[in-house]
Amino acid sequence: METLVGGRVFQIAFVVRNLDDALERNSRMFGIGSWRGWTFGAALHRVCEYYGRPTDFSTRLALSDTSPQFELIEPIDGPSIHQDWLEQHGEGAHHLGVVVESVEGVVDRMKRAGYPVIQSGSGFGAAGDGAYAYFDTRDRLGLIVEAVEPPTRMPPVEFAWPPG
């Protein structure tokens, strides 16, 4: 049996209505001491598509320094997988992120297995070498799977939590 995604699950992501409130809740619940945050969107990509068409979206997101990493995502603007999830399901678990060697290779295997790409992007990160693809695995897993080629360097942190 061919492994479709492979790699290791490194991230558990949640879509939230208010990032500041979610940082407080998740920090208290799981004992997470610090978060790094950014405004992230299509403008920071070389290529960004939603259902196979160019998109212009923005989110606020925060990443924990834990393993696995927690990601909190607050949709701000434009059509995106995160905004759709919030409208259809409300706040909660959204996706598992898996580090892969080749997003392109995973896209090919997942498409053959019947899991289409919902949203994808490439050319993000400080060096423009990051890539990702979100796959529609909701019917089988109850959430989304994201294949990620992490960038070698993240852009400068916009905000940290707790503040100060």
C-alpha cells in the first residue's frame, strides 16, 4: 500500500474567531508559555490558489514552540479554507500539518487517491522557499491534512504572546 502523505505530523491547527482570546484559552489549557505571530496571506506568496484559482486572503496566525506545534488561525479577509471552515464548522480543530520532502509529489499521490487540493501556496518565508497544500480529507478524517515544505527561515516575528 502506497503512503499518501508520509512525513511526520508536526502541527495541530485550529481556526478561531479571535486570535487574542484563543491565545489565552490555549495557553491556559495546555500550558503553552509563548507564541510567535504573523499576518499571513496571499501577498506573501509567489503563487497562492484556492480551488485551483488565484486567491487574495489574509489571516492572523500564531505558532507555539511546542512539539507538536499548535497553530491558531484567525481569518481576516478574502476567500480561504480557514474562512470556509469557520463559517461551516465554527471554531475548532482544522488540520494536521505534515512535513514532507515534496509537496508536489504528495499532490500527485493525493489526487490519484481522490483527495483534491483545496488551497495551496508556494514561495513564502523569508527566503521564499516554503510550500504547502491542503487536501480535502474531511469525509475520511473529519479534518484537513496539510502537506508542508517549511521555509528555511520565517519572516521576522510581528508579535509575541504573552505581550511584553
